[in-house]
Amino acid sequence: MTDTLQVSQGQRGPADHNVRDQIVQAANEHFSRYGYAKTTVSDLAREIGFSKAYIYKFFDSKQAIGEAICAACLTQVMDGVLKAMAQANTATERFRRLFLSLVELSAQLFFEERKLYEIAAHSVSEGWESSRAYETRIQELLTAILREGREGGEFERKTPLDEAARSIYLVMYPFINPLMLQYNLDRLPDAPREVASLVLRSLAP
Amino acid sequence: MTDTLQVSQGQRGPADHNVRDQIVQAANEHFSRYGYAKTTVSDLAREIGFSKAYIYKFFDSKQAIGEAICAACLTQVMDGVLKAMAQANTATERFRRLFLSLVELSAQLFFEERKLYEIAAHSVSEGWESSRAYETRIQELLTAILREGREGGEFERKTPLDEAARSIYLVMYPFINPLMLQYNLDRLPDAPREVASLVLRSLAP
């Protein structure tokens, strides 16, 4: 099951062009070694052996390349989350899996490969399309779980659905946003488990 | 009502010495203007007109001076929080006031005077005594509210008290820790209000 985050901002030329993938892959390696902020499109061009003008045929900026890397990584996280959720039989269990797999996969992605954290941090703090699409997708999944739990009698129905969803997302957020997660890393995996239980107590009918 | 956070680590000589206050006040102004990290004890000595050796009679390091500034500020926040809490008649209302006044006063203290944020950030990330004493005090207040609400029948009693307290502190933490609060600033004041309501739903008997 693949849940592609549609992000193509700043991309140019034919969508399925092989060179595009080559650029993204080489850029990813280069950013990992030297950092996203320190790398220029000229550095990338030199490294890959393409002209700068040729790279600009596919991406209109360094950020557009960063977006493509970010979107690919976040799609990978989302695939893992959907896989974890698919194994749940109740809305309660689905919520736990959504939250805990998100935190686990984000921590792996952002912090085991520390240079990826840098691109993710840019994406969040500059409000890139990749981050916004990711956050929207999580909110949609959360709302669907709440709806399912309300319909099945697992969750309370007094609180307006949008308020419940918003407040739950707010307590999940510090474990999802990489800029905040870095200060919660030494509280894993217990903290998100306890927060998930608190959320589920708040949803009790 | 004053709730002094007892922090005297790294302080020397007579406790009520006037010169100590002079040093702290001058250091506070100097840090505010030039930043904590960039200032040395030699800079401070030159600014105040004391010898470095004389300053070391009262504080054993720059951090000890920073601690004194931090503890004074956090005591000020705590005074405001206790004042807000004193006006509440129920555990529910006391919890709301604890959380919301903490966030409001922290945001004022750390972000209206941006240079104070820098000392607070050092205090949290390096685990200074001032931060640890402050966090412990908040946890004690929270536990006392939970106990009061359980005894009065306002709150549920099934969840172990320490687990309830720990999980609530975890969802409050991103609004209290200045390093994380900076990413929540544009969500004030609505976000902590909605999180407080979520917490209170989780406490319903």
C-alpha cells in the first residue's frame, strides 16, 4: 500500500524523467555528507557532472530538490504508518498504531540519519509543501479514526469532532515535528505510549 | 505569596550580601544587551567596575550568575501561577489556571525579552538546578491538584496517580519548555486552552 504525498512544486519537464531521479539521488547523498544549508546548486551540478542549467530544466531551485527528497522520505514514513494501522481491529488500537508508528518511524528517519533532520527542519520551519501535505494527511487519518470510534461506540460524541481532532493533534505534534521531537528523544518510547493512553482516556464514552 | 525556588549552587560568601544583588542585576542587563553565550566573567567585571577576583568571591562561574538570574525569573513566574491558582474553587479550575498562567507567563518572560530566552534555553538544555527545581515544583502542584480532584470526586481514580500526573505533564511540557514553546508560539492562546480541555476530558470520572 503506497500513500504518495503529491508534491511537485518547483519541478519542471517530463514527470517520469530518469534524470530527475538521478538528480534527487545524488542530491540526497551530497546533502547527507555536506548538509543541505551549505550546498548550492552549483556544488550539486559539479558533483553530478551536469551543468547547472541542465539541473534547472528539472527543478527551479535547491528547495525544489529538497522538497522531492523530503516528500519521498515522508511517503516512506506514511507507508509504514498505514501498514501498522491496517493490522488493527478497533479504532482504539488504530489510534495507538497511528501515533506510535509515526513517532518511531520519524525518530528513525530524522535522527538516525542526522543530515535528513536538517532538510526536515527546513521543510517544517519554512512551511514547505511536503510538510504541509504530510501534516494534513495525518490529520485526515486521525479524523477518520475518531469518526470510526464514534460510530462504533468506542469513543465519546459530546465534544465536537473538529475540536477533538485538533486537540489530539496538538498533543501528538511535539512527537511528530522534528524540531520539537529532538527535545523528546530521550523520553522515547515511553512518553508517546503514556500520551496515547491519556488521549484514549479523553475519548472514553 | 512567594514561592522561592531555592537555588544557590555556585554561590559563595554571605547570602544576603548587597554586592551579590548588584552583580546579578548588572549581569542581567549585560546579558540582555550582548547575550549570555557571548559574555565572559571578564566582560562583566569590566562593565560593573569590579575585579574578576571580586566577582568570584560571590559566584564560582558565569553559570552560577546565570542560575541566579534564571531562578529569580522562574520564581516570578511561579508567584504569578500561584496567584492565579488561588482564585480557583475547584480542582478543574485550578488545573486550567496552573497550565494557562504558566504558558502565558512563560511566553511573556522568554519571548518578549528575547535575551532571557537564551539563558532559559541554556538552563533547560544543560539541566541547570534552576530549571530542574522549577519543573519539580510544577509536577508537585499538578499532583496536588489531581489528589484534590480525586478526593472531591471531580476526577477519575482508576489510572494510577503517578501515571496520570506524568502523562499530563508530558502534554503540558511543550508549552513550558522554552526550547519547544518557541515552535508553539503562533498557536497561543488557543492551543493550551484546547489541550487543557482534552486533559480534563481524560480526568472525567
